[in-house]
Amino acid sequence: MAEYNRFYQTSQAENPKGRVEQLLQLLRLTWDGDIINKTERDILRKEGLCIQFGAGWNIITEQGVEILYKLGFIHP
């Protein structure tokens, strides 16, 4: 599990594990009020790993899915 830092790190990587958990949550359409951590979500959006649309709906992007795949969290 510690190897994910090699693949996934942002400029403000305070809590990379939290960002992976956030990406996993965003595999489903998620309302802003149900987000694990909005600060982490904002960083994921800035990095292009998730998008927000409508009146507060969030979901992972293709790039975010690729990261989870490389880390071994999801499988085809």
C-alpha cells in the first residue's frame, strides 16, 4: 500500500491515503454533502482526477480511474 505515493502525489500531498479513499468514493456520483473531505476533493479537482457539475454533484474522471487501476484498487 505504501507504494501508491510513487504513482499518486499532488503538490499538497498532506494525506495521500485520504485522496485515494476520496477517489474510491467518487467512483459513484456523490453529492457534495456526502464527500469525505472537501479539501481533498478540491485538490483532486485541481489535478483533474474528479469533476464537479450541476448543483454539487461529484464523480471521478477517466484519469482518476487510471490512477486507481495502477494502484491496484480496481480491476477490469
